[in-house]
Amino acid sequence: MPSPNHDLIVFGATSFVGQIVARYLLDQYGVQRGLKWAIAGRSEAKLNALRTSLGMKAGRLPMLVADAADEAALARMCAATRVVVSTVGPYALYGEPLVRACAESGTDYCDLTGEVQWVRRMIGSYEQAARRSGARIVHCCGFDSIPSDLGVHFLQRAAQERHGQPCVEVKMRVRSARGGFSGGTVASLLNLVEQAARDPALRKELADPYSLCPTGYEPRVRQPNVKGPMFDADFDAWAAPFIMSGINTRVVQRSNALAKQAYGREFRYDEAMLTGRGLKGRLGASAVSAGLAGFVVASALPPSRWLLKRVLPEPGEGPSAEAQRTGHFDLRFLGRTAGGDVLRVKVTGDRDPGYGSTAKMLGQAGACLAEDVADAGGGFWTPATLLGDRLVERLQAHAGVTFEVID
């Protein structure tokens, strides 16, 4: 095979998140300087419009036209690059042909999906092909699940250095976050709930905290799961369910499984949102819990799902540039070793979690795949097990994401 022309291609570059990723890569790397990258999508007119909107310095930015359903075009795109960064969702509807093309061609791949049922299906269908070809496939390289997965990875490294053993129990709590939904995220959530409402087997899979772990993996510990308002003594505050925990906890458990239980055979992990202390915190936790339950019920029923689609953002819509710039997230991790030692870590981001920060995480994950991980074999990895410390360093240096031991 001829050598690829590009190090990285952003596929779905004209989508809401794709445009943010393209602008970020342009600001970080320019065009054809160091990292050789390009944009791709199904509409040449929209790609031209995106390149124009990026300004004069994007005038020589390469473009490729490829549709998510055109296998021949996807094969040509894979042959032209070492890494594909995909923003084309909902992935359960549009993502499989590209994963198959990358797995069969040996092209590295990353995305920002949070669709746990689709990730499981891709692993089952294409992991053997990826191992044969050498393709490294890394799902969940946005806010779900890089801060959670790398946050636990960072905490466990610190625990080994300080205490000589991993933390067998880790909690992640969202201390604060500010950001907005995009139509793509809404479409993915509605599609998942709609599928689960029709499929009992999928509902059972979604309830399994080890659903992304390798076949034959047999953990021995029951995982905690915050389902309603609760007082968390470790944080001296009330907590409520966190909507992203359904994917994040499974990615973290897969990391432990792939790392041969480096976090311990009895490793327990859960996530929740902190809502404050006292009566105000308790009422806040109750309100968040009720709101989340109401959204799930409304998404599962056809009449209310139709109404949600009418009032929530449509694909291609999302928070304004100002909302992205002024957003943030602050996540707190508490780990406890088998000997009772406690370690606390803080992970923060300087943009809204779902888009401003996610675009930078995804861009740096793709660059890390292209430049930093030549020593790893093919297969389906997690951000922590494939990119690990190298991505932590990139995020702290170039993406406004910080990892810090605070106790």
C-alpha cells in the first residue's frame, strides 16, 4: 500500500462538533506544518464553506468527500490517512461502516461517542479484524469519557507512587459544570432510550456495569450505582445521578480489565453530581434525580419523544461560541486503598464540557494516536489504556484540561 498523504482526517468536519475540532486543529497546528491533517464530509459545498469560514490560513487545507454510507469512499479515505477522527453521529445510526473500514484497513480511529450499546457491538464485530490489521480503535474520546477514564488513571498512578498500591474504591463527583446540549447529543440520547424501550435485552445490557469488558471477564464485586438523591459523607454534600455515568463507569471498568486488573480485583467505581449541603443541597439532589427520570420516561414514550424533538436542539445546532468559551467543568475524585489511605484528585476544563472541551480532547486524542503510540498493537482500546500519560500531558499543555492531586 502507498504511504498515506495525511496523519489525521476529521470526518464529519462540517458537523457542529466537527467544525470546532477543525478550528482547534488549525489554531494548534496550522496547515501542512508538522501534523498533516485534512477535513472530510459528504458535501463538497459544505466543506468549502467550512474552509472559507476558517479564514485565509486555511486556504490550503486538504478536503476529501466521503459519505458515511459509501464504503468505497470510506476505503479511499482510510487509505489516505493514518488516523480518522469521526464526529458523525448518532454513531449507532451512521458509525459502523467507518469502524469496519478502519478495522479492515489498519487505519487508527477515534470518536466521541457515548452510545455504550453501539461500542459493545463494534467490539464484538470488529476486534479480531482490528487485531489482524493493526488498527487501534478508541471510542469515547470526548467529555465522555476522557476526564473520567484519565482521571482514574492519573489517580491510580499517584496512589502507586504515594502508597505503593492502587485505590480499590474510587468515586467521581461533578463539583460544577457549565455548558449546553447540541442537537447531535440529543439525537444520540433519544435514539438510545428509544432502542432500550423496545428491546429487553438491551435494557439488561445497559444495566451491566461490565458490559464493555472483554468476553470471559468475570469480576467478583458488585458495583455501586447512584440512582437517586443521597448524602455523600466523603464529600460532605448531597449528590444526584450523573447522566454520563452510564458510559463513563463502563469505560473505566474496561480499562481495569484491559490492564489486567491494575486497579485491583475488588475495584469499585461510581459517579454522581454534587448539589450542595443542607436542605438546599437535598432539594437540589431531589430535583436533578426527578428531572433525569422524567427525561428518560419522556424519551421512551412516542408522543412525548416527538415533543422533545420539537423543543430540543436539532442536529447541527448547539451552544454559541460565547457559551462554549465561558463554560467549564470541575470533577473531583476520591480514592481509597485497601489499607484505608485516601487520595483526592481534581480534573478541570476551561471550556463547556460537551463541545469546547470535547473538541480539544478529541483533537488531541487523534494527534496522540498519530504521533505518540507507535508501540501498541491493534484492537479496541480505551483512552487510558492506549493513550494514558501521553494524552494527559497533551491535554494539560494544549487543551486547558488539568489533572491535580489535591490531598
